[in-house]
Amino acid sequence: MDTEALRLFVLAAEKLNISAAGRDLGMAPAVSSARLAKLEKTVGADLLHRSTRKVALSLEGAEFLPFAREIIAQEEAAMAALGKGETEISGTLRFTAPSSFAQLYIAPIVAEFLRRYPGITLDMRLSDAEFDLIDGSFDLALRNMVLDDSSMKGRKIADDTRVLCAAPAYIEAFGLPEGPDDLAKHQLIAFKNLTARTLHGPDGRSGIFEPRMANGRLIIDNGTNLKAATVHGAGISINSIWNVDEELRDGRLRQVLPGWTAQADTALWLVYPKSNVLSPKVRVFLDYLIDQCSGSIWAVP
């Protein structure tokens, strides 16, 4: 299969402009159109819908797009293994991550990455909505999850350690619980699913964080807003260490029941479709994130 035509198709699908995609590859508009038409004849499907006003990806094109990207990635990886191919790593990299984590740790470091790799364009979807990697044609995702999907591969960044927190103003007004049993007397901020959490303490002791059994009157569906409400004294909540590290260090939050952590079966993973060969652009971004998103932020203060 003509890999240069595949590159043209991928670029055209991203830009929704065949002429612009062709120019990026040094092709004249007529050549671009002919190359795409030949590719469509080879695969037996119309990959792009064309009109005088716009270009749109067809259903067949959307299904074919991740495979086209994979073929290109395999070619790049093979050439790189032989010490050949482009010396500058380039291309568009689609990445998704939860908004709470992205605000704290991804957005502040992308400028440096782009300076290091001027040939790469980052197309990021930073949202608490979980996008499907294959349907969305994502190259890489950061997920707070149990990695049990057999279609995914990944590299673990860190365990998801979670602790109980409250603001100094709340503690001054209501005091501190001495043990898990005292939580029933406090205002507990619940996450959206109201799930009870097992607490693990010193010497093998255990307890429970049960919002339904306490005086909690606040339910929140977003980690950033859960933290904000806690900082402003709404009650006691469970937060991932990475989400409250700064507030614990500067005193805006205090850890409740020090030495106790909430059970979490999830961990922070960088994941990608199992079928994908790690192209140079994905590999350098993955390595960059692992290098940057490590260190003291993962430890309980």
C-alpha cells in the first residue's frame, strides 16, 4: 500500500482540506486529489466526502483512519530501528487526560515539550469525560483506572494514594475526628457515586468513610470542585494526593486522620491501544510525561 498516500489521507482527515494536506507533503492540488482517488480505489471505499464547499470524513474513512495511522507508525518505527527516516520527530499527536490532573501537571509543561520538538503538534482533549481511544483516534491517554482492558497497553506513573482532608476553618468549627468511627458526626463531602470507602490505618486497622451515614449535604462530580469546596470549609473529603499536594503543603488543607489512607484500586496510567506501534512522536511524549510527572507529588506529606 502507498504509505505516502496514507500520509496524505491522515493529514487531509485532520485538516479537512485535501489541498492543504498535499501542500504539507509537497504535492500540487491535482496530484493530491489523484493520489487520494487511487488510494480509495485500492481500499474499495470513499474515505472522504468532497464538495465544492468542504471536505468531510466518511464513515468508512473514520474506521480506516486509525489503521492508516498505525501503518505509518510501523513504517516510522522500522526506519528508526535501522537508523533511517526523518531526523526530526514530527506529526500531530492526539492526547487525552482528566481535566483536574491536566490543569495541575500537563498544561504547565507542554510549552517546554513543544520547544524541544518543534515538528510535533499536540491535539489535546483535557476533560473528565472519558474518550474512547480507538474511536477518537487518540495516540495516548492518561487515565486514573484499573488497567483491565485487554485492548490497551500502558505504563504506570504512580499509585493513586488518597487521603482525608479538611480546611483549618472547618477543623476550628467542628474539631478533628480521632478515629474513623467519629466521621459519622462530621460533614462529609461525597463524590458523585456516594460509594463508601474502606480506610486503612496504622497497625493493620481499618475503618470506613460512608457519606450516606454522616451529616454530608454536598455531592460533587468533579475532583477540582471537590477540592475547592473542601478548601472553603464545606467538610471532610477524600482526595488523591496529586490533587491536594500544594494545599497540604501551604496549609490551606490539613490531613484528617493522619496515617490513614482510603482504599483505591486505581492507579495513574499512560495508556495506548494495544495494536499500535509506538511511533517516535508518541514515545518521546510518553517519556517526557513520565520524567516530568514524578517525584515528591506522589508522597503523602
